[in-house]
Amino acid sequence: MSKAILLSGSPNAEGNTVQVLRECAKTIEANGVETEVISLAGMKLHDAMDFTSDDDGFDAVIAKIKEADGLIVGGPVYWGTVRAQLMTALQRIAMASMQQGNFLSRMVGGPIAIARRGGSTTSIQEMMMFYLANDMIVPGSTYWNIVFGQTAGQALQDEEGMNTIRRFGENIAFLIQKIKG
Ligand SMILES: Cc1cc2nc3c(=O)[nH]c(=O)nc-3n(C[C@H](O)[C@H](O)[C@H](O)COP(=O)(O)O)c2cc1C
């Protein structure tokens, strides 16, 4: 069965980002693609250009992504941009792909930004840099993938945002199955 990984860049294990990704995962599963939600909460990632540090656990995540057919990234907006640890994660994944046969090539996916109020579209654009430079395929939805919420759980009350995410999930599953045949 095809599989999509949903990676949360939030430091909060039960925050809005993880909750939104779980809802997206439900839609993807309902449309025939297996999912796994992975959180960066509790991880301290070393820089993509740091080749000397000990294993920080992220190579095991990269190994799962390498085997997947889809990769969705959820970014909480901090200080108007994507959280730095998530951008580090994306750079680590991109470098691993380049070193390991371009495993991101034609993988389906896209970004989701979660914010209280400002910086969500610039954060989508930041994360899109990763997708577009790594030969990936990004479907649209009925709006940009942005969801509003501050305290944990609030994002699920953003009806328009969640409908956008559910349609995005449907499009992810649709595309993966078209490509995999
Ligand atoms: C340090 C910090 C900075 C933040 N900066 C912004 C911001 O620039 N714009 C915004 O709309 N929300 C901002 N927020 C709110 C978060 O984006 C919002 O609470 C989001 O739901 C957090 O997702 P999480 O629960 O998965 O961590 C900030 C929150 C924190 C803790």
C-alpha cells in the first residue's frame, strides 16, 4: 500500500500542528493511502552542514521518508516565519535525497502553515522552496493551506482552514494513486 508521511515542525507534541496533520491524515487514509504522523517535538536537530555531531535521531525519520510516496510538512508560524528547526529538517531531508539517489523526485506532497494571525502565506512560500527545488509534485486545494489557531485545539475550529486541509488530503491521495497506478 502507498504511504504518506506527515511531519510536524512544532515543539508541541499535542499542539495545533499535530492536530491539523492528524485530521489531514484521516482524509488521506479514507482515500486509500496509509499515513504516519511524525513530530519533531522533543528533538534537537543539528544543522544540515554539521557533519560531526552525534546521531540526533533524525536520520531514522529520513529513512522512513525515503520509503514513502508522499510527504506533507506542517509548520507552526513563529515570529512570522517557519520554525527554524523545521527548516533545518527540510534541509537535512533535501541533502539526504541528493546523496541517496534523489528519493524526493516525483514524491507527492506540500506544506501546511498554522498561525495565530500573521506570516502564514510567507511560511507556505518558505516551505515551497523545498518542494520545488527537489523535483516534487504539489497539488493545490480550494485555498492556500493555512489554518488559524493559537491555543492547542483551536485550529480545528477554523472551519474554512480545515476544509482546505481535507481537500488537500484528498488531492494528495488521488495523485499518489494516479502515479503509483
Ligand atoms: C514564540 C512564538 C512565536 C509566534 N509567532 C507567531 C507569528 O509570528 N504569527 C502568528 O500568527 N502566530 C504566531 N505564534 C502563534 C502560533 O503560530 C500558534 O499558536 C500555533 O497554533 C502554534 O502551533 P503549535 O500548537 O503546533 O505549536 C507564535 C507562537 C509562539 C510560541
